[in-house]
Amino acid sequence: MTHFTTRPEIKGTFGVVTSTHWIASAVGMSILERGGNAFDAAVAAGFVLQVVEPHLNGPAGDLPVIYRPAGGEPKVLCAQGSAPAAATVEAMKALGLDMIPGSGLLATVVPGAFDGWLSLLRDQGTMELSEILAPTIEYLLNGWPTLPAVSAAIKELLPFFRAHWPSSADVWAPGGVVPEPGSLMRNPELARTWQRICELADGTTRQERIDAARITWRDGFVADTIAGWLENANVMDVTGERHKAFLTRDDMKNWAARVEAPLSVRYHGWEIYKTGPWGQGPVLLQALQILRNFDLSPMDPMGPEFVHIVVEAIKLAWADREAYYGDPDFFDIPITQLLSEAYGRERAKLIGQSASLQQRPGVICGCEALVEAAIARALRRVNIEDNPATGEPTMAHLTDIRGDTVHLDIIDRCGNIVSATPSGGWLQSNPVIPGLGFALNSRAQMFWLDHGLASTLRPGARPRTTLTPSLALHGDGRALAFGTPGGDQQDQWQLIWFLRFVHHGLDLQAGIDAPLFHSQHFQGSFFPRQANPGRLMLEASFGEATIARLKELGHELVVSPANTIGRLTAALRHPDGLMQAAATPRLMQAYAIGR
């Protein structure tokens, strides 16, 4: 089906790269041109994204990757750092807290992104770390153009940086000057960190040299510098008080990224792969199991019936996320039942002709207490005052001072395919560590301080992240990678895009350009964990008739300007080797490249 699009549908047979920043896409493509594979390109682009979008991710952040080696099976790389050994519910409550702050050192888990990227490079890539980091180091030393959102974030936060996080002021506003949009930013301190790691990466093989760099990070000068700084660091956070970190050098030394099997369901000829329930990825699979009980194809994909059915399915799936999801290493999560067709069919019966204002997790035998706790938590967090200075945003256009996320999708001519959603460690999360040039993350805010929950804070557990790349394989041989930034909205926007792709024939770019919506009905994942029953945000481009009908159905609408919701990218490989790629025009920085 042909639709008008804001950009051409990128097609070729050599390779495609799409990401949330044009420079990262260009760097990834340059790696393919030099003979690297999709994994080499992904790691190079991932490190560049830390540079050009520092308000959205950083080296000490978090990283889930879903990938498939050519001819192989899909895999999940989990580089979501775990809670420090000293981080317990009792330790947090002893500080007078009932919730983990959205910024500062209490919210820090083990840094995961660096080790994750290097693990992927070692096991699936072909190039040397020094080659991969060369573009990143060049930009850090010689400068990259400042995004308007970065300039605005630094300007708004500079008084706080000067008063409480002076090392951040030194890096992000050198000489006290906020970089203007389009002007060149530099971070020579971070460049020196990468240069030193490359110099210390000794070994007789490529794999040994990469492992040496990983050891330098977690048990060398990087770990030494972080631990030395944390000894005396007492950091102001969103609570209005200063706190020290639970993170120690041993926490870093004893942690490493790991590879595991994905979860998946089959839907209209596609097998869709997501992370385990330590991430929110299974909600998309649950939503598909609910929606298979409705005939979506005849519906107008921009009409009120489609929006209503999909958003009600989202409410049900995300309610289960709040009740059941967490680290399966520490909690017996009934994921098989949650993803079953039978369970989805029963959940679908709850969708009626009006918007639900209730939190309705499904009741699984033996898990009744989890359901009651999820409902009670949501009720406690309804209509509370939101602090826009912390956490992760529901939408970047509403405030420029929260952190967010980035995304990339890459396919090479051999058929290797990568989808990755790096995040955390952004410039708003924590002070820059002097001597290293980057900040620690704040992902622990996703834990609860109530005992007995799947997402209760536990030493060594992974916080239930919102980061959720996607990979799908069709029975006819097509392979698809897609994703987006956006916290709780990530799987919502991906779901909507995928449904329109499958049921309505919208191609990659047309689907990405189409109007989007998302629910804010359920419990938020980020501090202050707010719930807004019945609230539905959608773009004005849906039109007055659709908006009016949704109001009649009982949805509490927040109408956003056109082209302001969602930052999707996608890449597709056909069985004959033809590839496609697309990127969102929203925020005017994502780009797809291919030939």
C-alpha cells in the first residue's frame, strides 16, 4: 500500500542502519562500508549515541539488545546492571524513604552498557575495539553539534549543577557557558577515558584484547576512579537531601553482561521476540495475545474503534506488568501463563464499549497477593504532584530536563540483524565522575520498597526496566527489527506501529509517520510512579471526529500537537536480500541510511 511519507523508504541490498541520531546512523553505515558486520556497526553507533545524545544515555547506563546472527536463532543480550549488594529495603527505609529517588546515587545500579557493548563486539563482531571507538573519540575531541534539547536541558539545570553537581557544570557548560543549539560540544575527559582503555587492551587475539578492556572497566582504573569518588560523594537528589551510594567496587567487579533466550509469541505469521520479564518487553506479547481476539484489519487504523480497542488491551497488559514482572532470577514469575493464548482470550473479554478507569491485573492462582498489592500501589500514586526534574519522560516535548533513551536497528548483507535500546547514565541522572567524563545511572528507581513483590528491591536483582527492543521473523523469511525510546510508552508505540504494519499494510516509514497515541492509565515506572486512570494522550492529527468519539467512550484525553509522540525506527530484510529502513521525523534527528 502506498502512503505519503515525510521521508523516502530507504531500500538496498548492502546494508541498512537506522537510529535516533543521524550521526550515529552515519557512523554505523561507515562501519559496514569498511567491511564490518551489523554487530560492529551497532557497537560503533551505540558509543556515538552516548556522545551526541548525552541527555538520553551514557556509558554507565543500561542496555538490552535483541539480535540474530545470520542463519541463527534470536538471542537477548542483557546488560541491565543489578542492584548493589548493600542495597536493601531496610537500608533504604532507614534513610526515611518509601520510594527510591529518581536521581542521585541511591538510584544507581551496576553500570551495564559498556560491558554489554563490548560483549556483543567480542562474541559477534569482527573489528578491534580501537577501530570501533575511533569515531566516538574523534567527536569527543573535535566536537559534535549540540541538539536543541541538550542545550535546553543544560541551561535549565545549570543553576543546580553549579550548586550541587559542579563536575557536571564543568563538563556540560565549560567556562560557565551553555552550548547554543548547533554549536560544537566537546568532552575531552571522556575521550581520554576511551583512549586509555584502548591503550590497556592487551592480548594475543581480538577477543582477549576486548576482554582486557572489559576488565579495565570493572576491575581497573575505571572501577578505581568510580570507587574513589564514591568514598566521599554525598550527592543531592530529588528528595532535596544528599545521599551516598550503595554501589561498591566489588559490585562492579563481580558483574558481567549475559546472553539469554528471548520470549516470543506467534501473531499473524510473525514470531515476535522480546526480553524476559526483567524488562517490560513481554507486555507487547501479552497485548498481541489479547488483540488476536479482535478483527483489527477492517478497522480504520486512525479511527476511534482501533484506538479504543488497542488502548484497552494496553491497560490490561500493563496492569499485569505492575503485578507480575521482575527479575525471574529472584521471583517465580508466571510468564508462561501470562503469554498463553487462553489467558489472552480471557483478558480480551474485559474490553467493553467504554474506557476502563480501573487497574485490572489478571488473577493467577497463587498470586492473589501480587494483584492486590499492584492495585493498592496504583491507588496510592493517583493524581500526585509530578516533579518534572527527575525520572524518564512520557514525552520529550513536555519537558527537556528529564532523561530518556535512544534506539538503533541494523541489518547487514549477510542477514545479521540487531535491535538495541540503550539508556541511563544521562547527564540529568548523577554528577559527572571527575576524571572519567560520564555519570552513573538511576535505574534503581524502578524497584519497590514493599516486601514480597516481583519488583521488590533485592541485592543482585535487575530492576524491571522499560527498555525493550523488538525483533520479528515471518514464516516467509522476512526479518524485522524495530524499537523506540520513551519509557513506559516504548511498547505502546511499537505495538501500534506493528499492528498497522501487519493489518493495514502500512510500510515502515508510513507507519512511523502515522499519528500515535499512548495510555498513562497504569502505574508509571519512573519516580514519582504516578498513575492517571483513563488518561489517553494522542496527536491532534487523528482529527476532530476521532477525538470527539474517544471522549464519548470515556477516555480522558490529552491532545498533543501533531508529530510530537514517538521516536520509532525500523529495519526489514526480505528473503531475496532486499532491505528497508525508516526513522521518525519527530524531533528532527533520527535518520535511516542504506544502500
